[in-house]
Amino acid sequence: MPATTSDVTWRDAVTPLSRASRRRWTACYALLLVLAAASVTDGAFASDRGSDPTTPLLLLVAIPVVFGMLRRGTRRITALDHPDLDERDVAARNSAYRIAFPLFGLVVIAALVLLVATVPDITRTPRAGQIATTIPGFFVEGRALLGLGLWIALWAAFLPTGVLAWREPDALESETDGERLSETIRDALLGLALAGGLAIVLVSHSDAGLWPFVATLALLGALGRRAAGQPMLSRQRKLRVAIGIGLILVLLVAGLLVSVSNG
């Protein structure tokens, strides 16, 4: 059943249907993965959460959100059991996998080069009366290998969808589910919120950059429901918004109390 006849969500409102929009978010997703790697290898783009710099919450939220946008934008082709899947769709999907495979090989090579360039040398523990020396080799923690594997897996899942999103034409009118927000305006709002959030992370090294992005997603969902002739906030959504605001206030107060006690 089309989303507009039941209930339009923020996911429906941000799904890219034109080729131009899908290409913008394909490039954005690749950039997000690069920034995720930078947050691990370079403390300049990380959040000071706990004892060690960590990946900002903004990236942990934006990566699945943008990937979901691309998946929904190409869902008719990527779904194997879709009733409208024809020979051209199968050929397009298979071609995307053939292109994605060598790109994935380049990603693996880049990941290995990044690993060699960032891991520390092994330092031999000296015996009594000896001086510590550095010997050839590398020391890699288990969590670093886990992070590297996860990063490669994200690229593996993304590349076929990214190739499809980049190459496929605009969606047909029957697939747009009626009235929608202008994709140019929507992409501009969401892109500015994401860029602003990343700038906040870069300057403050905190997770405050997450909130503009989340707030924009909620705003776009409300505008999408309004464009579809639905109330911007149903009773259930009003309750969820109230609960969300309450949780945010609790977290802010708790963080303030912790900072005061530590100070």
C-alpha cells in the first residue's frame, strides 16, 4: 500500500527518487565512511567521550540513515522478489555488482594501506640493563581489526547499491507516491544540517552536532506528511516528540551535573 494512503514517515520524505538526488547522497555516503575512518585514525575529527576520542554519534546515525535512503531509492531493482522486476532491471543489478567488485578491491587495498600507515611500531620490552629498541613490525589491537573489518563490510554493502543509485534514471511518476517535497530543497536542508553538525563536531569535539541533523529529519517528515495531506503531527507522534524532548532534557541535565561535579 502506498505510504501516502496510510502514513508518511520521515523515511518516505527523504527517499531520493531522481538520479541527481541519488548521486548527491551516494557521494555523501562515501564521504561519511571516509570521515568515520578519520575519526578513528585522527583525533582532530572525533568526539571526546570518555578517556579516548571516539567516532561522533552524528556519523553513527547519519551512516545508516543515508544508506537507508539509497536502498529505498533503488528498492524496486535491488529486491529480488519484486513483482515489477524485469529483464532490464536484472541486467542493471548484475552490471552494478560487476562494477562494484573492482571498486571493492580498491577499498580493501586502501584500508590495508591506511592500516600500515597508522598502526604503531612494535617496541621490544628491554631486559635489565638494556635500552628499549624498536624492531620491524606492527602492533594492532583486536578492536582496531574489528573496526577495520566493519569499515570494509560497510563498503561491501554500499558499493552495489551506490552504483545502482548513481546509474539508474529518475523514478517513474507512478513510483513517486503522489505529492512530495522538492528534492532540491529537501537535499539542501538535510545537507546543510549534516554539514553544520559535522562542523560542530570538528570545532567542539562533542556530540552536539547530532541534534541539528535529527531535528531536520523530523522537520522533513512533518513537511512530507503535510504535502501528502496528512496532519504534521498525529497524537502518537506528539507523544513520541514529548518523550524525546524529555529524554534530551534529562541527558542535558545529567551532563551538566556531571561536569559541575567534576569541576
